[in-house]
Amino acid sequence: MTPKGAASGRTLARGRQQQRDPGRPVGSLTGPRIERLLNPKRRAYSEPEPSRAAIAWLTVASTSIAEIVSRDGWPTVYSLPSTVLEQFSDVAGEMYKRGGSREHIDRAIAATAYYLGYCRPDGMKFTGRSLEAIVDTLPNDLQAHVRDMTPPGQRLAWRHPAGYGRGLLIDRLHYTHLGGIVLGQWMRPQLAADTALGRHIAGDEFLGVRVIAHLAPASSVHYLAEDDYHRLGGCVHCRPGGAWR
């Protein structure tokens, strides 16, 4: 037999449960641990200056991209892997001699393959080294500004097939593997120089600068002006055509 007191206690508890508001959570959500879970503090990342090693593999990647395209044309999906590995069969040895590690060589290879595979804009022609010849003819003050912000290695850019006056798009490779800092204090002065260069050459037909971070692809952006940018692929001018043809 059940004690009378126990039965009355269960009846009272059941009555309290029925009176509770079903929309309210049961229990207390207070305390320091609960507060940290409900309101996590986002870790603030600041963009450091790239290391000498990062500058080295960015230089090798951009130079390799320009050499491959000028020598072999734009690779296809079938020729891309062998083309990149052939390019780096000699480059890797030079990087080792200069103190590069296997990690830095792998990053240079990955950046080259990613750019050649995914970053070719539709309807545009790779400028190669012709843009540098134009830089040599700029007014002295603008030329000095652009030279000070010359990217590591080869300047990567695209123009309209009918000429620079019909469209110019400049690319910058970024070393970061962290999302959200591709437009930090290291990159913004470079973007300002590229924007000045592009507007001087193409005027209103300058299409902006693509900042490409192959280690954090979702953070890559198309920069048009200060506080005017969007994720890479967000407009017809920066939408990659890729090597997959």
C-alpha cells in the first residue's frame, strides 16, 4: 500500500506541473557558465604583417601563374595538375635552397592551382606583363605610389579583349587562413594603390580588385572602393569562369 502522504505529494506536484506555462523553460538559466554559453565572446583577430616565408610563397605563386599562362596558355581541367607540378619541379628546389619549408612549397602550389582552376573571369584576357609596361609610363607621383605597393612577384590582372579602356580587373593574392581579415591593415594600402592605377588606366571601366585567399576561399572578396565590396562571385565581373571548360 502507498502511504497517504506520498500520494498527496504526487497529486500536488502534478497539479503544479499543469499550472506551469508551457512556453517558459523549466529551471534556472543563470550563472557564469550559462552566461558564457548563451553569450560567447567572439575572438578578435588582427591582421599581422605577413612573414618573410609568406611573402616568399606569394611571390612564387604569382610568378608561376604568369609563367604558366604566358608559356602554355590557360590550362584545362585535364592539363592543370600536370602543368602545375611540372612548373614546381624546378621552383621547389630553389625554394628549398632559400630556406623554404615543405609547408611553404605546398602553399605556393595550392595557391597556383586554385587561381588557375577557379579564378579566371569570364570574357576577360590575362594581361601578363603588359600592365607593368603601362606602370612605367605613369605620372611620377602615381608611379611612385603604385611602385611602393607592388604586390609580391607578378602583378595579376585582366583586361577586356577590346582593350584596357573597355575593362580592367586586378587581382591580389592573400596569405591568410582566417576568415574576415582579408581587408585588414596590410591589404588596404595595396588596394588603394591598385584602385588609383586602375582608374587612371580604365577610368569608369575599372572593375575593381579581387582579393583571393585560397586558404580561406569564402573570405575572398571583390573590392570596388572603400566600404564597397562583396564576396567573390557576387557580380558578373568577378564571377570566376574557372579552368573547367
